[in-house]
Amino acid sequence: MYRFHVPDMTCGGCLRSVRQAIQRIDPQAQVDGDLESHVVTVASSQGEALLLSALDKAGFPARLLSQHEA
């Protein structure tokens, strides 16, 4: 399970785009997002580098959150 901070995710359309970007590389991925905190939680068999790259290519640069970050 990964948690990413995606600062440019500001609306439902953005969340759909983020979900689609991740599910293009892992169709089985479960993607949940919180627009208020700009945090996306991803359950995926793919590695964090590939997921971050997919988000970046979709126009949503992100960073991995540590377990201690809200």
C-alpha cells in the first residue's frame, strides 16, 4: 500500500485522471483519493517508482508519503 501527496489533484476530474493513470499500468490497482488533503492511497503490485512515473506522465507529479505523514 502506498500513499502519495498529489498537490495538483484538486477536483473529481483530477482524481479520475490519477486513477486512470495508475490503472493503466496496473488494472487491478485500488485507488482512493482525498481531495482536501491531496492524498492518494494505492494498493498495487507495481513498485512506487513506476507509479510515480505514471502520475508524472499524466501531469500529476507526486511524492511518496512516509508512514508518519498525514
